[in-house]
Amino acid sequence: MSNVAPLGNITKLDLPVARVLEGAKEKLESVVILGYTKDGEEYFASTMADGGEALWLLRRCEKALLEVPDDM
């Protein structure tokens, strides 16, 4: 994957998990991971021990996601 340059734009296409995680690990100080397992179960992990802090980050990101224009 080293010959692929991320463009940093918004896409309506699904991306591979490995690509998203690889791009994020160099930039992030703390992280909350949400997803589905291959069995369809919800998955949650966080680097933050404080659940309230993790929830605050989720809410801030939820707000940012809701503010993305539909035509993106």
C-alpha cells in the first residue's frame, strides 16, 4: 500500500479498514474505534480510560459529521 497516496478528501465509497487505521495512527493522540466485527457485532475500543471523555469525543465527531454538506 506504500505506492498509494491518500488524497485527504471525502468519499461516498467504503474504504478498507487497514487503510483508514494506517492513515490515522500517525496523526492521532487519542482514539475511539467503533465498528462491526465480521460476525456483525458492535465493537468499541478507546485509548481514553475516562468514559465521559470518550463520549464527549464521540458527540463532537457526531456534530461534525452531521454538518458535512449532503453534496460532498
